[in-house]
Amino acid sequence: YLFWTEWGQTPCIGKAHLDGSEKVVLVSLGISWPNGISIDYEENKLYWCDARTDKIERIDLESGGNREIVLSGSNVDMFSVAVFGAYIYWSDR
């Protein structure tokens, strides 16, 4: 799969096969500026950060369900996120 984030009038997080077929929107509500995404294959989770809501969230990789807030901050401009084992790393622009 190819995963992406989109800003604009209809921000979203989506996935599709590498040839562009079977495009699916996984998240379209409650996001504004979704930035870097990271995949945790061990836990089958997709993580992203949102520079406007100042949150790191995650969903189930396949279904897009079970959305959870992992971290919520203030006065940060989250730009990217990476997951390695039990650790989450992020950058602040």
C-alpha cells in the first residue's frame, strides 16, 4: 500500500495500492494539517501528527478504525513522527 496525507479544503489520510487502484480514505474528520505518517507493522497501526491540532494520533492500519490520541500538546508545530519499538519520536518545526 501507499499511504498519504492531504491538506486543503478536505484534509484526509488515505491509502491505495501502489498502482493507484482501490483508493480509500482512512481519516477525514477532526484533522486539519496532517503531517508525517509512520507505520508500526508490529502493532498494525498508522500514526500521524497534525500541525494545527497539536496531536499525534493512530488508527488500525488495515481498517482505519480504533482512532486514538497518543499525544496532545500546546504551542508546538508537529511536523513529522516516527515509531520504533515502544518509542515515538516527533519533530517540531
